[in-house]
Amino acid sequence: MTFEDLVNEDTDGDGVLDWQEGLYDLDPTKSETTPGVLDSVAIQKLKSEQEGSLLESDNTQNVENLTQTDKFSRELFAIVAATSQNGVIDQTTIDTLGSSLAEKIQNSVPRKIYVISDIKIIESDIKEAIQKYSNELANIYTKYNIKKGVMNILEEFIADETNTSILLELDPIINQLNEVINESVKMQVPKSLSLIHLDLINSFQRVLENINDIKLFDSDIVVAMGAIIQYQQNTIALESSLNRLTEAVRQKLNN
């Protein structure tokens, strides 16, 4: 069985998952462990007697208010409980569980993706238009030059993780990246360079989202750790996008 199968298994079909019944010493093969009393009713009674219980069902807890760290913790707890009750906890299981959860952390979905209709495209492809575009782009990067890099700030933070105020130094970088993206979207782009320009904007956006998420270290550590892991690969992708655009502009001006 997969982890998902174990977590979602409901042998007696009473709507209460096997691992949840195990936590309350109920029989997962019977819908009424105590004759005449549904297991679901028995659990609700136990919950009412245990104020502040952390074992609320998905039907009674508003999952919309949970952070990714909360959801991650609930999922981890459910998987461990289910696998323990089925007697499948061993080193291989632990390794597999660790790998699957690490993969989940590293694969967050971008929240904002720009499309071609978001940018202002001009039909002109003459050298004058290309040069004007190049100059305007260079002016944007000069105007919003980032003096202290994210990695420098992260190094300081790693040296003293208790001092989360260090992460406030990310705010100027966030503001600058927002301005770079906004001005890059508003500028006129020759049609032949539009797709590369769009890729560059989305590369900036992914880095911006990473930096915003890193600031959540106190409130949502899973998201923050994922952002730290993804930051380096996204900065590499950003550099690659910028190099492709620079080379495309160079070739057009030299033709």
C-alpha cells in the first residue's frame, strides 16, 4: 500500500479513518466498537471531553486557516500514525517518507505567472527600436541596483537563527524587485524579443516570491525552508534568462 492508501483507509466504511479510530482505541473493522454507539459519535463525545484536542477531524476544522506548516504537520502525523498501526515503520519507510516530504517542500507552485498579453509589444524590429529597448532595460537595472544580496542576509541569519529581525533586510530587495518587474511589464518590447523578455519577467517573479516566503520563517517554516532551497536554482534560472536576452539583443544590433 502507498502512504496515501494507508492514510485514507477506512476498513469499516463508517467515515472515520482507520488511523483515527486507532487513536481512540476503537476497532477499525467495526462501525460500532461499542454496540449501539457509532464510532463517529463515540469520537465526538471523547473530543468534547478533551478540550483543546489536536485531533480534530477535517469536518470540524477550517483548513483554510491553516498555514502550510500546519498542513504539513497534520499530514506527517497522519502518515506516521497510519503506518505505525499497520506495522510498516522501518528504515526504508522512514527514508521514503523523508524523501516524499522533502520533494513536497521543494516543489511549490508559482503564485503569479505573466503571459504575453501582459506586456506591451511593438512590431518594429529595426536597430533603433532594439537599441532603445536595450537602453531602457539597462536604465531599469541601474536605477534599482541591489547593494546587499539575499545570500549575504541569509548567511547572517543562519549564523543567528534566533534573530529573525535580520530578515527585515529583505524588504528593500523585495521593493526593488517589484519595481523592476512593474517597469519591465510597462516598457515597450520589440516583438522579436517578447518571449525572452516575458521569460525574464517570470524569472524575476519566481525569485521575488522566494524572498517573500523566506520572510515567513517565524510563522510558516515549511514555506520558508522551501523558498530557501528554491532560491538558488531560481536565481540561476534568472541569470540564464538575462544572458539569453543579452545575447539576443547583441545579435540583432550586430546584424
